[in-house]
Amino acid sequence: MSEHVYKQIKLTGSSKSGVEDAVQNAIAKASETVKNMRWFQIIDTRGHIDNGRIAHWQVTIEVGFTLEE
Amino acid sequence: MSEHVYKQIKLTGSSKSGVEDAVQNAIAKASETVKNMRWFQIIDTRGHIDNGRIAHWQVTIEVGFTLEE
Amino acid sequence: MSEHVYKQIKLTGSSKSGVEDAVQNAIAKASETVKNMRWFQIIDTRGHIDNGRIAHWQVTIEVGFTLEE
Amino acid sequence: MSEHVYKQIKLTGSSKSGVEDAVQNAIAKASETVKNMRWFQIIDTRGHIDNGRIAHWQVTIEVGFTLEE
Amino acid sequence: MSEHVYKQIKLTGSSKSGVEDAVQNAIAKASETVKNMRWFQIIDTRGHIDNGRIAHWQVTIEVGFTLEE
Amino acid sequence: MSEHVYKQIKLTGSSKSGVEDAVQNAIAKASETVKNMRWFQIIDTRGHIDNGRIAHWQVTIEVGFTLEE
Amino acid sequence: MSEHVYKQIKLTGSSKSGVEDAVQNAIAKASETVKNMRWFQIIDTRGHIDNGRIAHWQVTIEVGFTLEE
Amino acid sequence: MSEHVYKQIKLTGSSKSGVEDAVQNAIAKASETVKNMRWFQIIDTRGHIDNGRIAHWQVTIEVGFTLEE
Amino acid sequence: MSEHVYKQIKLTGSSKSGVEDAVQNAIAKASETVKNMRWFQIIDTRGHIDNGRIAHWQVTIEVGFTLEE
Amino acid sequence: MSEHVYKQIKLTGSSKSGVEDAVQNAIAKASETVKNMRWFQIIDTRGHIDNGRIAHWQVTIEVGFTLEE
Amino acid sequence: MSEHVYKQIKLTGSSKSGVEDAVQNAIAKASETVKNMRWFQIIDTRGHIDNGRIAHWQVTIEVGFTLEE
Amino acid sequence: MSEHVYKQIKLTGSSKSGVEDAVQNAIAKASETVKNMRWFQIIDTRGHIDNGRIAHWQVTIEVGFTLEE
């Protein structure tokens, strides 16, 4: 596995329920066009507030994928 | 919305259940005195340990709110 | 409590379910050999992706414990 | 001047024209309620895009002011 | 708007006149191929010097855009 | 203590004698209006120079205090 | 050259021999599809260990290239 | 050009009008004694406030110049 | 000395009197079990506040020591 | 592999020949007492100078290893 | 004072007694050749250990001084 | 050695062969005018690309030297 070359892209996913779901939403959307995604790293966790309640979470991740042979 | 001026404050909320709940607790407490909160960003996630178990989470956030017209 | 000396170690825990569980797994494993753990701080949150789904989370923490008298 | 105690607050100002104007807008708004502001530091410069053009700038600053004697 | 997934790309634009113009040049060039750009953040501001005068500015930004449905 | 919500403010204190005294001066001044201060963290340590001697120290701290029940 | 707009991408290359070779491998792979690459910057240098020996190096770089006219 | 050795110095320039002018003032002053300056990078942007208005800008830059052959 | 391998550990020491004493306390405690400590670096300086006075200082350091031959 | 818990330690290795050799020296020394080392990351690269020549390199790494079952 | 151009240099001073004295030693030595020093900022605080005691402190500062008219 | 005062300067060296050679080139050039250089630290590693190959490396270092007695 060590001789692969990876590319990393930066995505922001949203969710009303929490951090894990926002990350999964970003990865699911990206997987429609990007193949061979292998790992992610959380870069930033934010959210919007409406009337003193968290309205939705926004989590920014970097995703690494193998450049195809 | 773009011509508003926002102020940001730094809060730490606690929870026995996890990250999302600790953030919500901080926002709920602040909303008693601060109006027009719009967004938050997680700055630091810590917690206390008791007998090898997480006793509670402490999450520090920045919260932005509109300065009233 | 203020006159104690603390040591901090860096651990990475894994979980299929999410951030909180990965942290708890790291602390539980460390508690087999380390006594008097008092707090943790999340340093990095990553994960592996398999077929467009999060396969598992990997959370790196620093854990502080009291050096025994 | 050296024996003063200063407090620093974090503000975000907006402008359609550019960085300097967004900073000035934040300071002007804050000066309605905060006295004795002495300096600022730019922390973050962002903006919104509409149809391939910059719609407005959003500049976050820290502002230091003297705590009144 | 909160349920969108965003991708962020990193661009460097140049200008002889200043920071705002360099950002606008990068966005204008990118808008030829990227749709739905929503925001930018300045990451780095540099420039070249010729004979003791600023020859041109080079501003690096991150630009976020909505992944199309 | 774990279920409290804390707010953090940023202060700069000065002293002719050194770091510890500058921090104490900032906390003493803030305690005139802020109750329930619990901890501080040093963010930045600066000073002014006069004729090749340190004229005074300026230490910037963040102070956390409990939001009153 | 100063009026160009550049895009930057993030890549990770691997090598059994060392840092320079891992960077070259990433650039060589990317050059199959990306034209006009001009510069790189090392962001992170890691590696895998097998039986107390470095098995391979993994170097993450940012690569800047000119957006074609 | 690639075989040159560069030295970098750190300067702070001031201006009543804005960021670009403060950078130009620092470079113009340094060019009286430093030859072969090639590039700069903005490190910090601050300013002083007088009566709720920006009195002047202070921009800190690093400047790179070729060590003479 | 140059061919040694060093290990670094992270410690937090406390003191009622100040920064230097908190560092010395951490080193003295560690020296009961760690031999060949050579240098330290301050990572973080915090403290607790009681009734508007600094109750004690907490200084986190990294300490490097030679791995024994 | 994903359910392991890892510990990370910080080491500094030295070498007269260069970066790769200094990393290998640190790992080789640590492997005398630490089992199951899996990866490393370079944290800092320094060196000593003697008479205008590099006398030796000092590279600080973090090394991750599996906590034994 | 606002229209001056400042240059900043980086110095490391040592002392057996503590942080403040190490900074003063660096400034005193630099004042033999540099005029018009105005401010300093602490960048790094380190020290050497001998037999479980702090042997001396090493404090790195940046010092700003006015470029002479 | 502990009572010396050190000054640190920032240099960028270039090489077609790699990181170590670029550092050595910067130090060799500086040694023509700077005496008593003692250590260096790598700050940034970049390079230029020509036709999908690394054309040369550019390594930026900080170099510390003793201020002469």
C-alpha cells in the first residue's frame, strides 16, 4: 500500500444531529464522484444557532484518496 | 445580513453525555442574557476522568452574535 | 490538589461508533497500567473510509495523571 | 500609560468596499458602547461571493481598550 | 442552505494595485470553470519587490463552493 | 463543579517588576467587576524598553469565570 | 508571470529511500494529469516502521500550478 | 535565480491610509540600506484607534533579499 | 554529545510563588525516577484564582533526557 | 487493525549524515525497549554548526506503537 | 510615533536566576550596538537541567527598534 | 556556554540535490560574514518544478550565533 500517491480534498458537511453525521454526509456526497477515499481528518467544527438552540452542525474535513493507477 | 457587526465571546460548557450536549449547554446558558447568537466554533475539547471513565466533557466554543441596531 | 505534579501521555483510540467512544476506549486501555488519570484533551480526530462510509474513528488525546507521592 | 489594564474583545465588521472599511465599520459600531479603545489586530479576513464577484468583506479583529479607572 | 456539502479549493491571485484586487482576480478566473462559489478566506498575503517598490501583490485564498445536487 | 458554564475574557496587565505581578494586576483590576474568576492562561508576554532597560512588562491572559446561576 | 492565477493541490507521495524521492514520486504521478506545476511546499513528513526499521516515507506536499489561459 | 541565498528581515511600517501604504512605507525605508529585496509576506496587521476612528495602520512584514555575490 | 538519542516527556508542575518555582517542582519530582534530564521548554502557563488573587501557578513543560546507553 | 489503542512518544535522534539517518537512529535506539512501533512523524529538524559546516543533524519525531493486548 | 518604520530582531538571553533576568541580559547585550529599542515579545522559554535542578534559563525574544531617520 | 547572548537570523538556501545540501549552501554563504554560528532549525521546505521534475529545493532556516564578547 505504501507506494500509492494520495490526493487530499477539503469538504464541509452539515447535519442537524451532530459531528459524526455531518462528516458522513460530506463523505457520502463526495463518494458520488470520487473513488478510493481512504481516510479523513477533522479540520474545523462549527454550527449555526437559531433561538438559543443549535440549528445545524458544519464540520470541515480533509479526505485522502488514492490516485488511480 | 452582510452589513451587521458581530461580537464573539468564548464559553466552556460541560456535559456527562458528550460533545454536542456540552456545546448546547453553553449556548443555552448564554442565551439567558445574550440575544441574536448566530454561529459557534469549537476551540477546544477536554474532559475529566474518574476511575478510568470519562466523568464529564468540557467543550470551549466561540459564539458570534449580532450587535443590536 | 494544586501542589501535585502531573505527567501527560498521548494516546490514540479507535471506535466504529464515534468520537466519544474512541476516547473512552483509549482511556480504558490506558487505565490497565496507568493510575490517577485526571483529564484529557482531544488533539486530533481522524478516521478511515471504506466504500464511501466511515469505517472507524481514530481520536488522539493527551491524558494527564498525577505522579504518585 | 504602562500601568493600565486592558480588555480585548473580538468583533467582525463587514463592508462592500474592502478590508480597511470593514475594520472601520466594526470599530465605529463598538464605539457606541465601548470607550477608550486603543488598538486593533486583524485575526481573519473572509468574504462572500455572488456570481463570481466579491459581494462583501468580513474582517474579524481584536480590539483593546483601557479598563476605566 | 444548511444541508449542502461544500468543497474548498486554494487559489493564488495577483494584482499590481492591492489585496482586494488580487482576491477578485483569483475569483474571476476560477468562476470560468467553478460554479456556486459562496465564500473565501485569505490564507496568505505576499508580494514581489522591484527596485524598492511593490511590483505586484499575491494573495492566497480558500474558496468554498456548493457541490451541485 | 463540572456542570458549570464558564466565560473567558482576555486581559492585558502591566508591571514594572515582572510577569507574575503583571498577571496579578490584571486579575485584581478585573475582580472589581467580575465575580467567580477561577483560572487564567498566559497568551502573550511583551514589554517596553527604555534606554536598554525593561521599562515595564505587559502580559496578556485569558481568565475563565463561572456564569452565575 | 505575476498576473497568473495559481491553484494549489495537496498530495502525499511515498518512497522507501527518503524525503526527496517521496516528493518526486508525488509530483511525477500528478504530472500525468496536471500541467504547468510550478512549485511545492512540504506540509508533513511521516513514515511507517516495520521491525524497528523505516519501511517507507510518506511526505505530504502542496503543489501550485498555473490555471491555463 | 535558484542558486541564490536569501536573507529575511522583519519590518513594521505605518500609514494613515491603509494596509498597502504601510507595506510600501516599510519597504521604501528599508531600501535606503538594503539592496536586492525580492519579496515580502504580511505577518501581522494591527492599528491604533483614536476617538473611535482608525488613527494609523501598522503592518509587519518579512522581506527577503539576495545576499550579494 | 551529538550522537545521543533523547526522549521527551510532558509534565505540569505547580507553585504558589511563580513560574520558575513551578518548573523546578516538576523537574524535582520527575528526577526521582528519570535520570539524565538535560533541558526543558515551557509549553503552557496557567493558574488558579481564588478571591481575585492568584492561588497557584501551573506550568506545563517538555523535558528531554538521554536514553541510557 | 482499527480497534487497537496506540501510544505516542517523542524522540530526538542525531546523525552526521542527514535527516533520514537521524530518524533511523532514534527508531533503532527506541526499538531496544519499545515493541510494535508502527509509524512516525517529523516534528522538528535542527542541527549544530561547527566552523561554517553542519556538524550533525537533530531530528525530533513522534513515534506511535500499539499497546499490547 | 506612528509614522516610524521598525525592524525586529530575534535574540536569546540566558540567566541562572529566571525569565525576567534572561530577557534583561539579552536586551543589555544588544543595546551595545542597537539604538532605539522600543519593545520585546517572548517567543520561547527553555532551560538546561543539571542533576535535577535548573542550571540556567534561555529565553528567546523578538525586539523592535526604530530605523533611524 | 550558558551566559552567552545569541542572535538568530533567517536564511533561505537552494540546491538541485536536496534538503541537506540546500541547508549547507545557506550556512556556507552566511559564514562569509557571520562568525560563531552554533545551530540551525528548518522553518520551511519548498521547491520549484520544471516539466514534472523537481528543479531545485529551497529550504528556509533560522541560524543562531553568539554575539561576540
